[in-house]
Amino acid sequence: VLESTPSATPRLDAELLVGHVLDLSRTQLLARPDQSFTAGQSQDLQQLVKRRVSGEPIAYLTGRKEFMQLTLAVGPGALVPRPETELLVEWAMALLREQMTDHRRLVIDVGTGTGAIALSLALALSDPNVRVVASDVSADALFWATVNREQCGLTSRVHLVQGDLVSWLGTPATLILANLPYLRPDQATGNWEIGREPDVALVSGDDGLEAIRRLLADAGRVLAADGAIGLEIDPSQAASVVKLMEDSVPGLQPRVLRDLAGQERFVVGLRGRLQRNRHAHRMPA
Ligand SMILES: C[S@@+](CC[C@H](N)C(=O)[O-])C[C@H]1O[C@@H](n2cnc3c(N)ncnc32)[C@H](O)[C@@H]1O
């Protein structure tokens, strides 16, 4: 049945759903090809397959998604974290460990969704001098971020804020990270794979750049003199976002970084003394 959906990975989808119903990992499942179902499990599986055929993401059906070292809870109202975003976290981690070492640091994850970026950074950097604040405009997204913060044991270390972009921020931030909505309406309409994820997480104005444009317009006010910004983008937006960064944030030197598929997926900008280090503009190997 799943082969009749537009999913690019029907076999993997089936394995994940069967594993979920049987409470087995994929490896365990593959090691037990003759595993049988109880009547209840078989009914559960049929329901899940029906929901998948109607376009629900696998992660909404299993209720979780792996990201970096975390297993995040996810469901309707939050974007399912994507693997390419892990590279933004790795870039930020390298910057915080190697370049931003000698002062108290404030890291902001704008549009946190499930909390993927903020929580994986906080977990990896168990440094009390790094303060992590994650924000989202959506109460539904913050519900999932709160659940995940608790599950990761990070409630005392990651602060959650409901608000628009960085409008709520009054103190200088060392590092601003954002994977904001960046699609145009025509890229999202009728797209089966993303149709059940919230519009507020996907689409941003007619050109997909409204949230990024507004963030950068306000970032100069809150970015520290030796601070940095890391944004995830649609590859078609690289030149526009570089220009927006140059025009909106004085002293910020932008660079485009690629994802593992070779796509221009991130624009990062460094300010002040960070610019002297060429490595800060590379993805860690
Ligand atoms: C593409 S999703 C990314 C979620 C998460 N950062 C991740 O990488 O999995 C974008 C997120 O930005 C949030 N968002 C959209 N507009 C926003 C705004 N004006 N201010 C703050 N958050 C916003 C959405 O609610 C959504 O959670």
C-alpha cells in the first residue's frame, strides 16, 4: 500500500511503522523477519498505514525523530527536524568550542520548533558559561520543545520564550541561530511530504524570505560586537540572504556553506574579531 504514496522511501516507511507497532528497533526488526503480530498490533498497523497514505509524516505516527544524539518527541504543530539542520548545530558547536571561549556566551535559537538546535547544543556543551535561550512564535511548537527539554533533563539549562523573532531580546547575543520558515507558498502548496506540517514552520511571505528579512533587520540591535549569526536557507536564496546580511547588520561578514548534498544551505555571518579566523567560516570536517 505504501508504494502507492508519493513517499520517496516506502520500504523504510513500512519498516519504521512495523517496528513502532512491535516496539522493535529497525535492526531488531531486520533480525526477526518471521515476527508475528497480535490482532491488536495488526489493527494498529492498519491505522498507521492509513494515516501515512493520507500524508502524515512518519515521525508524527511514531511520535519521535532522531536528531544529533537526541530522540525528540514530535507531533502535529511542530516541524519534524531535518538531518541537514544537524550541520548548523555542528558549525555552532565548533565556533563555541574553538572561537567563542573567553567570555560568557548567550546563544539564541530563533524558531526552535521541537527544540532540536537549542537542546542538542546545550547537551553537547555542558558549559555553565553558555546560556541557551530558544524561542518560537507558535505555542504548539513550544509544547513540543517543553516536552523535549524535560526529557533531555535540560529544564534548568535551556530557557524557552514565546515571541516574534528577537523582538523580546534586550541583551546582546553572542550567537543567533535560526532555521526559520523559508519556502514560497508555491513550494508548499500540494506538496504531499510536508502538507501536514504547520504553515508557520514552512512558508514565509511571497518570496520565502519574510522571516529572515525581519530577523536580520532587528539582529543588529541585539548581536554582540564579536557575535555570529547562522541561518538555514533554501539553496535558491543564498545570494539574497548574503545581501540582506550585508545590508542589515553592520560589520557582519557573510559566507555561504553547503550541506552534504552540496547544496547552498546555510548563510553564516561573523562579526568583529571572529572574522580573523578563517576556520570559523567552514563546516567542521
Ligand atoms: C522550519 S521550522 C524549524 C524548527 C526547528 N528550528 C528545526 O530546525 O527543526 C521554523 C520554526 O520557526 C517558527 N517561527 C515562524 N515564524 C516565527 C517568528 N516570527 N518568530 C519566531 N518563530 C517563528 C515556527 O513556528 C517553526 O517552529
